[in-house]
Amino acid sequence: MARRKFRDIAGIAGLVFQGFPGKQVKARHLQANSGLFFKVFQDYEKDNLLLRQAYEEVYDFQLEIVRMRQAFERISTHRIVIREPVQLTPFSFPIFAEIFREKFSNESLEDRMN
């Protein structure tokens, strides 16, 4: 995620040439060029301001670390209740279907579920 965020930061900082007006550089080239800068900074200059900015933006905007910490604290105060449902729950169905799909059969998926 930080690498992806660094692509935008590198463009704004002028590290990566984005092309002339009307003739933009392809996204693949921008990604490769900014990826090289990211890798070099990560390996040789870990305290680089642009690299640090990328990680901070991921923590703040992507992961929302403060909200996540608050949620974990709120969850830790609750009691955990484990129940064994009689039938498949909506969240368990995709896992159950994947197990059946792995087995080869002439029956359709719908027939195997019934």
C-alpha cells in the first residue's frame, strides 16, 4: 500500500517525469519509475521524508490506525461467545462452497448443496 501511495507522492515531488501536456507518460512507466525510487529509499535511506510520508498516509487514510485501535479496545472489553449453528451461516457459505468446488463431481453445485 505504501508503494502505491508513494507513486502519487513521487509525482507531486517531481521525482518522476509525468510527461508533457497532452502527452502523458504511461501508468506502467510511472509505476516502474516510482517503484525504483521507493525501493532505493527503503533500502538505503529509511528516514527519507517522502518515504515516511507514504507510510504515514497509509496508516492515517488507508488503515485508519486510530479508529482500528479504538475498535480493538472496544472489542477487548466484550465477552466472546462461541456458538455452533445448526445450519450454514451467510459468512460460512463461501468457505463451504469452496470446499465442495474443489471436489470433482458430475453434480451441479446446487445439487451438492441440497
